[in-house]
Amino acid sequence: MNFPEELPEKLRKLGLRLVDQHAARTLVPALGEESGYWFGGGNLVQEPSGSLLLCGRYRNPGDARKGTDAGERGLEFSILRATNPSGPFEKIHSFSKADLSSDDASVVSIEGGCLLPSIDGGAWELFVSTEKQIPYPKNLIHFQKPGTGVWSIDCLSGDCSEPTSISAKNLTTVLSTSEGGLLHMKDPVAFRNADGFTQLVFCSHPFSWSSSNTGLATREVTGDPFHLVSKSLLDRGPSWDVACVRVTERLLLPKLGILENLPSLSLYFYDGAECLRSLDQNPRAARRARGYSCEELGGLAWGFDHEFPKLRRLSQDFPLFVSPHASGCSRYVSASFLADGTLAAAWQQVAADGSQPLVGHFLNAEEVATTLGSKIN
């Protein structure tokens, strides 16, 4: 489909103005002020009352390659509430590893999750990814390291009133597999399309942990099983994101400015990295932020909603979102339009001390309209 030549630049500019690395302010601090402490990996939702919800996991130091022998790692998934995008956000609900464990499998670590609000009197849902202490498939069992497990995605639900009704008592696993190339499934991003279907974007890793990829599953009716649609919603890129691609948000844009006469389209924020482990840089060459596992950088893609899951990359040779501190890590972006037209975003951003608190920034309705105006400023 044809689109205005200046459209990609408009979308890129909107992303950069929103995920402003220098203007961002801390919304939820990590539990420690050193490398290995994080909060984030969730999403931002506005309640009918106007209050804002953030969710995410608290993570303490550890090494995913060594399981429970090297630290606590992801220890709690929490939901927080505030009256405005600047906070303060206060915890209203949380789930520990014990809460998310079952008689069949204890939870080793908790990762990303996503709140899906109630509509038409339906239930609130929370999708959350956990590493369960279960064995690899028999043909791969010799590759499993002691103290580690397999990642999968569970769904917890509540009633239609508010997210504090969400309970682990009705936890069900919605995405899991024994396929080696897709073995670890985590970091869910849930949204509804125009037909009311639930789309569940997720990150996957092979048993070898040699890459990160983004897949897509869908369901037609709440409570029905999800069906795998794609193992690669957005292919790994040619340079800075050649090793890792993890989509973390779908943002439906309003029909303003250059978008006014175009079909509905959405932005997709994603994390990328060029390697799984930090690589040395030649001191005689140009230095750059080189994302790696747990220290990814941020990118952006877009797509017309009627063409979904077809996406178009906006960050080809270099990332768009890089923290000015430490490794440059900037990841797990979530963004949402509020009822008054404000566009709010939250993301994990590495601080000078190496920790990754959740930071945020927002644009008012006028700033959004100006950025999407008919002429490039």
C-alpha cells in the first residue's frame, strides 16, 4: 500500500519525543542501586476511573545461565496505581514466586507480564511469564543447566471490578512448548484487535539461548486456547538487532495530521541487541552502545492494522532509544493514550549505577498533534 513519503520520519519523531531519554523521570525504583536490580517488563493501563496502572516484575541480581545458584533473579510481579502519569505509583497487588508456583512445578524466576483490562463486563486478565522448575524435553535434557527450568506464559484472571480481584487460584498456562527452537516463551504483550480477538505477542528463546525472537498467538473468545500464528512477527535485523528482537508494545495511533486520511495504523516498540553477551570494542574504532542480553536497546516499527501482522522497521542500522548511562540499556517500553489525549510511556532505563528503574515521560495532546502535523517541523 502507498503511504506519504514523510510518514516514517513523522513516526520516528513521535517515538523519539515520547521515549525521551533525558526528560524521563523515575516512576518505580529498583530494589537496589547496582547492576542486576530492575523493575519493569509490564504495561501501562488507564482505569475507567481515570487512575493509571503500571505492572512489572522486581528483579534482583542473578544469572539465568546458573539458575537459583546465582541469585534471586525475578522475585515478584506487582501492580501499582497513580492518579497521573508523573506518579507517585503505589503498589496495590503483587504475586511472589510462591504465589505463581503449583504442586507440579515451583517457579524459579518471574519475567515480563501484561494487564488486559475488562471490557463489556468481562474479567480483568494478567498474563505473566515464569520459569518453572521442570525438565527440558528428553532429547534436549543434557543441555539443561542445574537449577534452571523452562519458561512459559500463564494467565490469571479476576472479576470485572478492578485488577486487585486478579487471583492466582485460577492460573492457567496459555503458552508453552517442547519445541527446541521455541522452548522458552515469555514477556507477553496482549491487545484486542478491531474484531475483538486477543492478540498475544511473546518473546521466545531456543533451548540454546542463542537468540531472542518475537512470536504471535491469537484467540477469538476469552477463555478459549491461544493458537500460534507466527514464530517471527518481526524478523531479527541486519545490524544492531541481529541477535535479539522482542516486541514490547503495540500503540494504536489517532487519526491526526498526516494520519488523518490513512487506514488505522500502530507503532510497535521493540528491544534489540547485536549479541547475547557483551563484546569488547576496539579502542581505535568508533564506540557505540552494543546491546546484549539483559541490557538491550530500543527500536521502533509500524504497520497498518488491516495488514497485521505485517510490520515495517523504523530502526535499521542503529537503535532509536539508548540511555545516556552505563551500557545504554533502554527496553520494555509500554505506551498508552489516556482519555484526555495525553500520550504516556514507561520503560526500563539503565542508570549510572547500573540498576534499571522504571522511568516515564508523556506528551500532551497538543504535542502529539504537532508532531503528526502535515509538515515535518
